[in-house]
Amino acid sequence: MSLDLWRRSAVDLARGIREREHSVVEAVESVLHRIELLNPRLNAVTFDCSEDARDAAAAADGAVARGDALGPLHGVPVTIKENVDQKGKPTPNGIPAFADLIAPDDAPVVTNLKRAGAIIVGRTNTPELSMRATTDNPLRGRTLNPWDDEASPGGSSGGAGVAAAAGFGPIHHGNDIGGSLRFPSFACGVMTLKPTQGRVPAYNPSATAERGMLAQLMSVQGAICREVADLRLATAVMAQADSRDPWWVPAPFDGWPDSEPAKVAVARETYGYPMHSEIADAVDRAAALLEAGGYLVDEVATPSMLEPAKGWFDVATYEIKATLGPIARQVGSETLQHIFDWYYSLGNMVDADGYREGIAARTAMTRDWSVFLQQYPLVLSPFLMRPNFPWNYDAQNEESAHDVFTAAIYSVGVNYLGLPAGVMPMGQAAGLPAGVQIIGRRYREDLILDAMAVIESQMDRPAEQLWTRL
């Protein structure tokens, strides 16, 4: 039985451990064997936590034997992205100069996962400074997309996305400031939820300075999984309070009173980008599945997503240049430095006055969307308006770097607004996995997950098709 436990969902693994159908050691060993088998080629897990995981698994089985109270993820194998602190482990964030930066304590998401009983089996790869839509760096190397070696695995949580798709456990931590959870989910045929800003506490004990204002407003912690039920459970666990994040919001995660069927607006505006026909078809199929599942689906115009995307391009890049730019120049590769220069030219970068005015204008944009979402609690949209791209596409030239982000207006715009959004697989485009996005009201991640579950119930899981090829 233990040989196939790596296939199981977190919900199923945790239930089986509670009911003593299998041990924690069996579950962890099954996942570790899967990692040992496939990771040497895929390079998704870049720091081995197997020794600690085996010790934790034995202790977790002891808790079961004693009849101790068990957390909701007791014994469930998980991974942590290498840009978030895990006590006693390096937090290099893809930078060789940070290879020996050892975390003095756990970040809140790590604390919450451990408290729930999860067992960390490894740390996953990320690009330099976690600032690319693909995953490659001079310290850990390139992570391969298991569907196609030449395709991007997405970024910056590319290691997490590949680990989820390949079967390296059911839950994989990541984060998202412009699409870093959602690009890998799109590219690897798995699913994620970018929570509302303030839903999941964030803090890195190893940090020597606080993040910029927009980084705090746009960046979130989350999970990449293969199943919606696991995504719901992982997000709820990660969202527990931590006083180190003063912007954490104690909003309910489930149990909001809703009596009417949810209305879904379908966003088809491309803002001038030539959306690929198979991406448009994926949105059509998702709309049909939601309608068949009882949702009221309308073709209506939404507030602009171009304006918040331009805010990311014009205003957020000003902050990025001021905060991360000097680090990229000092310790980043030549590739990263070129990419940062191309980011700066994405739009019309503001000056200090424009930065102040841009943050003020962001409030008006978010208000417009909040008013619209009061009438339509969910918006179905494309995520990336083109098929997945080659693994080094963003590093080829300025035009290709710009293409990635203009195709992803529905990604960066959502970050600028601070809204929650889920991405889930919806067939293929140009022979590679593709997906759609569901945007929701602030702190109503439950509605997004409900809609994702309706779609999921009517589709096959791409990862299971992938496993026949690996």
C-alpha cells in the first residue's frame, strides 16, 4: 500500500493516518521515494529535508499511537519554497551570494503548517529574487516542466508547481506578487489560489529590511495542489493568525451567509493582446461547466483590468527598482539584470510624485472592482492569454519579456488590486497544459474554491495523465 501513497490527496492521507489505515512513515517514505526517483531530472526540490522528515514521521506515528489530538494535516508531506524562512535551513532565493543565509526562525506559513501536523520533505526552487515567470538560477539550476523539457515550468514558484504535478506530495507552498503561484499552476496542469492580501500572514525572520508598500499590498503566500479540497485545507491552515504580521486580517474562511446562487461574469476583453483561440475555448468550456453546475453566468463588461496592470507596470516597477534593483545589480546574474531592465521598460515608470499618486489611484481601481464584485461575486477570465512559453523566453530579448507580461494582464492586474484569484487546469493550448482564472471578492476565497470544485468535478485531473508518461 505504501508504494502508491504519493498519489493520494492531503485530505485522504490525513484521514488514513487518523484511522490507522497507513502510517505517517509509510506516507512520507512513499513521497521521498517518488522524489528520489524523479527529482534528479526535474530539479523541483532543491534542498533535501528527508532526514528531518523521517524523524518527524516517526514522532508523528508516536502521537497517533498515544491517541494524541491530531492536527488537520497530521503526517501530510509538504514542501516549502526557498524564498521563505524555515528555521535552520538556507533561504537563498536563487542567489549564490545568499547560499549560506540560514533562517533564525520559521516564517508564519511554516509555523502554521507544522502546527497542523504537516511534515516538510524538501524546499523547492525559485528564480533569482523570485522575480521571473520561469524557474532557473545560477545557484540551484533550472527546473524542468514535466510535460515538456523545453517549456517553462512557470515562476517564480516553479519548483512548487512541478513538485505538485510530479507527485512529490499533495501540498506545495509558494507565493505570488505578479503571478508566481498562478504561472506554475497554468504551466504544469495543477491548481492554486492566490489569497486576498492579509489573508495569510507573511514575515521572513531573516529579512534585514521591511518590504516596500506595494510589495506588502501585492504579495501573498499560498499553496499549489492537485485537488481543490487540498487547496482549501492548505489555505485555511496557512491563514491562521501570526502576530508578526500586523496586516493579517481575522476574516472568516468558511461559513459566510450566502443564500442566492452565485453569479459569474465572464471577462473576454483582451486589451489588444491577440488571445490564442485555445485559451478562449478554455474560458468557454469553464463557463459552460459553471452554468451546468448551477451558476448564473453572464457575458458582461467588467471594470478595466488594463488600468491596474498598468499600475503594476508603471508604479510597482518604480518600487521594485528602488528596493530590489540594487540587489539585482550587486549579486544577481547578468541575465537577471537584463530582465530587470526590461521590467522597467514595460510601461511608463513613474517618479516619486507618480508613485504617491499611483498608490492613491489604486484605491479607486480597487473600489470599482469591489462594487462590481458585489453584483457578480466571481469573474471568470483567462490567466495567460497565450500558450505556455519556452523556459528561457523571458531572457531572450526585451520583446519576449514584455510579451509574457502583456499576455498576463489578468495576472498582474489582480495583484495590483489585492483581489483573490484561483487558477485551475482547463485542457491544453498548443499541446501544453493551460488553465483559466476565477477572480473573487476580497476575503471570499471560499466562493472561488467552490466554483473551482464544480469545474473539477466534471473534468479529469491532468496530473494523473502525466504520471503515465513519467
